Amino acid sequence: MTRPVSDLPKVVQRLATAVEAGSKSTLEDASLAVKDEMIAGPERVGLSRRSKLAGRRWGARYKIEPAGNGLFRSVLKYFGPIQWIEKGTDPHYVVAKGFGSSRARRVRAAAEGLLPALARGRGAGALRLPDGGLRRAVAHPGTKAKPFWRGVKRRARKTAADAIQDGLRRNIISAGLGGPRGRR
């Protein structure tokens, strides 16, 4: 059974109310799905979710913000030194803490072979190597880039579109305007 044309304004109003009421929760669902996709990108090139980069955690986060006129937007971003995986690193020195006054000065001194002159008392540290040895500085060979961002963007767009479509479908059904036949 079809509805009369005179019901159209009420149906449109119910639809608009349902979509507006569910827009923030739909955006939240889509943001969470995209965040998961962002975390899966580096995992595809070999970085574990629990691993650290230079002793720092990495991951992705999102924030829902008002965008005006009752609308919302989601801001998603990585945290931690994830760019080192995407772009790689050049050869560099890694210097233990406790030498010199700044990281830049320690690295410059390591490059010039002056580290022992910068040692400051008992607080001078050392780097522990995988073989058990200790060093004040090591020359790191750098890392090869493992690009993942293009694939993440492509998959995230599809994931976001699917999540928003599912959310809108749920809102329309909850307003009684769609779903299985015979339901109103």
C-alpha cells in the first residue's frame, strides 16, 4: 500500500530529522572505521601495532568537531614518528643522553669524534647494543622507505563512504521510512 501524496511533507520532515539526529553517530562510526584502516596501513608494511619507533608509541586518533549549521566534521591524524616509515631516514648518529647540552650538539660532537670531551659526570649515559655492548654513539645507516599512505587513503575513502552509507540507511529505517516491505 502506498502513501498519499499529502503525506510527503511529513515523510520528508521525519527523514530530515532522522538523518540530522544520526549524523554525529554516523560520523563517529565512519571515523572509527577509518582510524582502524589508518592503523592497518603501517601494519601491512611490517610495523606492529604494539611496536615503538625510537622509543615512542605511534597510532592514529580522531576528533569530532562542530562544522557549523548543526553539522560535524572529523579530523583524523597519526601520532608518533610514523613519517619515518613512510619516507625512510637518512644515515645519522644516535647519541646517548648525558653528553652535551642538546641533541644537536651531541650529534655534531659524535660526527666530529669529540664525545668523550662532552661527558658530564655520573649522568653520562650509554647505548646498549643488541650484542650486549655499550657505546656512547653509533652511526645508524638509515632506513628504507616503506610507503603505505596512498593505499591507506584509497581504502579509507571506501571505508568512510561505506560506513556513512550504512549509518544513513540505519537512520532512515529507524525513522520508519525504509526497510523490509510492510514496515512503516
